[in-house]
Amino acid sequence: MEVQLQIKMNPSLYVRDPESTELGKNIIRHGIDMIYNIGFEEFTFKKLAASVGTTEASIYRYFENKHKLLTYIITWFWTWMEYQLIFHTYNMKDSKEKIYTIINLLVFQEKDEFALEHIDKSVLHKIVIAEGDKSYLTKHVTEDNKAMIFKPYKDLCHRIAGIFQEYRPDYPFPHSLASTLTETAYHQLYFKSHLPRLTDFGNSKECADLIMFLNNLVFSALDSSKKK
């Protein structure tokens, strides 16, 4: 059974809440499709307006610039990912099983339990893989951080770190491992598709080997802290 999902976003990301109107939702829907198809560098509000069937000025009534739109959809993804993690691990008692589930979620191998018509989450996942770093690799990252724009990503990593601590309370680097796992999963997925010689998974269409690698990465780190 799918659950209807409504995510409240940081107002610093938009001029007008796109979830409040059909035009706003269309801007998000077409923006995701266009960024995926032509890439963030080639993406413009002029092209987006033509795709939506509105004016460029109307797009600016919702978003200050295209970077804010990109950050909005990336941040939305991390919030949704945390909801997925909570949903899939809620009744789990075994922290090791929770870690397996986290890794499957990161590589998009768990069922999506949340319904939302205007956001294609499988396409958004591909955008996060290809464009996600661009949301924070900027000169204004410090100001954006003060505005708490990256809080959903931090919250997700904090939740993952908490599960690592459940599994191994004496492990000293749970947050570093959580962010490393997340970034590694998406970098390896990108390399797998575009720069396969940087991975050992370039010849595989499946994610089984990547999941095995991520499991090895995490448990090698966590189990290394076991007291002799």
C-alpha cells in the first residue's frame, strides 16, 4: 500500500512554494525531466518555461535561479530518502539488517512506499547521482549552510550514523562513515555508468556487486572496532 507523502521544504529554497499551485508542481515535474535529459549546465529557465507552457517570468516567481531549483529537488530527495529509511526499518530489531536496508535504499533496490504524482523519484535518483554535488560545491555554501538548506542531508546521515552506533557503540566515526557511505554509493553508481574503469562494476547492469562492495566497506570499518 502506497502512502501519500507531503514534504515541507525550507522556505529559503523558493520564492513561492511550488507545492501550493499546479503551475509550481509542473515546474518541478518538467524541471526534473529537463535536468535529467539535458544536464544542469544546459538547463535554463527559458527552456523550462517553454516546456511547461508558461513565461520565464513565471518561473522566477517560484525560484530565484536554477541553482535554487536544483537544490530544492536534491533536498527533497534526501528528505524522502530519510522517510524511506524510517519506514523500512521501523519494525526491525537487528541493526545489521537495518544496515543492509540502508545500502539497498541508497542504490534504489527497495520498494518505494510513498506516492507523489508530480515527482518521478527514479529520475530524481539519477539526477542526485549525476548532479547532486553541485548543490553544495559552491562559493556560497557557508551562507546556504547557515540557512539550514542542507539539514535534510545531515538528518539522513545522522540517522544512518545512529544505526551504525546501534550495531557498534564503540565505533568512533559513525557520522564520517555515514556520509562516506552515501557519497561512495552515488559516486560508484555514476562511475559505473559513465567512467567504468574507476569501478569494478562497469560491465554489470545489476547492483549486486556494488551492494556487496558497500556492505564490505561498512562492516569492515564497523567490525574493526570490536574489542579484542
